[in-house]
Amino acid sequence: MNASNQALTQLQHRHLLGLSAYTADEITLILDTAREFREVLERPIKRVPTLRGITVCNLFFEPSTRTRLSFELAEKRLSADIVNFSTQGSSVKKGETLKDTARNIEAMKVDMVAVRHSSPGVPHFLTRCTQAQIINAGDGGHAHPTQALLDLFTLREHFPSVRGLKVSIVGDIAHSRVARSNILGLRKLGAEVMVCAPRTLLPYNVESLGVRATCRLNEALEGCDVVMALRLQLERQSASLFPSVREYHALYGIREEHLARYPALLIMHPGPVNRGVELASEVVDHERSIILTQVTNGVAVRMAVLYLLAISADRIK
Ligand code: CP
């Protein structure tokens, strides 16, 4: 609830660059709105006219399966006009700068941009060189706010409340934008968060983010409601930070024996999963894995973000 104890009805932001500037009330508004869109996705005709006349560009400079398809589906379900950009096949290959790419896209009267880039800060930069509303679809190791929002939404489906929930994030915390955004979102909604990784994959002073940290997997899993496993971000590691993938799996991989030892534990993963590394293949496919539910919920959550941001910029009423 906000100060006047009234339920919030509108976001106080023009962009979604990360969750740090968003209050618990705003996050809750997005999740409540996503629940309504989730129902739309169960209908025979999964489309509403909400964003008719609004043009959204999906500007992806980095590979993506889930986020990109999910944004595109969310935009289609809301009846927006869509343009898709990927580096491959674009004039970036001919040396065009990010700023010029953005200004050219804006010249085509694009209203909103969902951007993914390997460099942290690109979404912030775009807010300074275009009038379009910017949604961060993942920027380097910095933030992936819509992933954290869909993870929170999925948790709310499985538990009465996020408050007091014990969530352990296991894996390459140091290089993970998903970990950073989830820590922010989970802490804002009152969850207890523990992070677990080899010392070399834990950020310096990670406890300052309001989490507990351990290098022992069993300590992270003991008493925990949900484990979020993360991929080793080998593309963002400049040095060899652990002896071998086989040793990593032996010490930090979640296996069937862990599911047997902790019979209420749920498994989440943002994807893409490296089977046999952070999760044993049987764990990925286990009935207590809710990884594909996360993917399903991503569409509804992104519909909610697009809708609420369009309202905050007075594009729709
Ligand atoms: N979770 C996630 O961001 O997956 P993609 O890289 O496939 O978009």
C-alpha cells in the first residue's frame, strides 16, 4: 500500500530500466495486472485491443529465445504494431552506432522499445537519445527486470505470499543480471534470499544487497522453499573461475538426491538451461520444476509492463 493506504493504480515511471527505482507497491501493481492478462491468455481468442495504434520495437543486440518471443507475443496479444531488430542482418554490421540506430528507429515513430544488449547501461543511454519508452530486456550483467517480475509472479502462483519465503539463488551470481534483479524484487516483497556459489562467482560484499551468502549447496537448500538455479555465464567470464564444469556440477549442480532430501523444494531457472551443469537433466524435467511455468507467465507479465507503461506516458487511458 502507498502512503494514503490506497491501492496504486499507475506506475510512477516512463521506462522500466531496472527494479531499483520501483517500489513494492509498483511491483505488486504489475503482478496484479499480469494476473488479469494471464486470464486473457487462457481464452480461445487470446487478444485484446489495449495497445492498438502503438508501435513497439524489439531491439535485440544479443541472442535470446524466451525474452524476445515473449515480448513479441505480449505485444501481439495487446494488438500493438511490432518491428523486430536483431544485429544480424542490420546496418550495425556496417558500422552504424547504437545512437544512430536508435535515432533512426525513432524517426520511424516507434513508441516503445524493448532492448537487450551485452553492455550494462544501454537502456539508460537510449532514454537520452530517443523519446520512446524503454524497457530493459537484459543489459549485460546489470539487470533483467522483466525476468525478475515473471519469477515473482510465478512464486505468487505457488505460495500465498512472497513475504517470508526462503529463496536460494545458486550459480554464477557474479555475472548474473537475473540474480541482481531477483534479489531486488524478492527483497522488496519481503522474501529471505540466500545466494550460493563458489567464492569466485560471488560478487564482493554481496551481503550489502540484503542477502546471506554461502559456498555450501546444502546450507543453501536446507529450509529453503525455492531454489533458482543460474547458468554459468561463460561468455561474461574473462578468466577460468572454477576448475571444471564436471567439478562445478558435483559441488553446485542440483540433482535428484537433493529433491529426495528436500521433498518440498521447487526448482526455478530463467533459462537457457545447461543440462548436467547447474541442473541434472532429471531435475529439469521433474514435476517440482516450474521452469516452463515461468516461461508461460513471462507473456502475461510483459503484457502488464507494456500496458502500465503506456498508461504512465498517457498513450492510453
Ligand atoms: N531468461 C532469458 O532471458 O532467456 P533468453 O536469453 O532466452 O531470453
